[in-house]
Amino acid sequence: MEAMKAITEKHEDFAAGKGDGEVPPELLQAAEAVKDWDETDVKVKAQLMVDICHSGKTKVDIPQDETKARRAVGKLLLANSSASAVEFLKLIVGEFGIASVKEDAKKKQKEAMAGSCTIAANAGIIQAFQELKDYYFKEGNGNAGGTVGLIVFSVLQEDLKV
């Protein structure tokens, strides 16, 4: 249970965008190669960063939709307009995290949950309900979050060996 709790906390940090902030070298090189960052228009800067985040083997977990990605990066850019390209890339990675790291954390969380369930196949369902509960609470919908939380609790009560 302790291992599952630790993995869950790490997964929640990544899901909330609190990644470890470690920028992969290939992305750092791409950011360092950007010319005339200070003279570039905000919209162009946002598109440059989206392109960098979606390029290479290691991808930043920004939205896949180009428009949504530019908006998310643009908001962060407006709040940190004095940052250099490399500093700004570090901010993006810290805010959104690395996609593969989030996937690994989710996979480890599911494996840990499967160990605590009598029916291991239910771990994915419980994990999905927990993500939905977290989403509802994050959006400020406490009623829906509480309801889904009760569903998770009742499924765990029925599923776990007591």
C-alpha cells in the first residue's frame, strides 16, 4: 500500500504539471539554436516552442492540438516574457512535464493498484475513476468529485480482501 501511495503521489504531481523540471538534452539544443528570440513576436515564439516540444523522441506533454498548445504556451509566455528560449523551455517542461515520464508513472500506478485488488483487471477501472475524481475536483465540481470518489471507495471495498 505504501508503494502504491508513493507512486500515486508522484503520478498526481506529474498530472498536475509538477514534473521534475529536467529538460531532455535534445530539446535544450533545439532551444539554444533559436536565433533572435528577444526580437521575435509572441505568436511566433509560442509556435517555435510548440514545434520544439513536439519534435524529437522526447516530447513535452502539451496539448496535441496545435491551437490549444499555442494558447497554453502563449499564456505561459506572456507571464514570463523576459525569459530566454532555454529558460522558457525549462518553464514549459516544469509546467507540463514529459509525456513518457507521465506514461511510466501511470503504468507503475496501475501495476501497484493491481497488486492491491483481488481482481487485478479492475485496477485500470479504478485508476480511471480516480483520474475522473481528480479532474472534477480540479475543475471545482466538488459534488461530482465526491460522487466519483464514493464510487471508487465502494469498488475498492468490494474488490479488496479485508
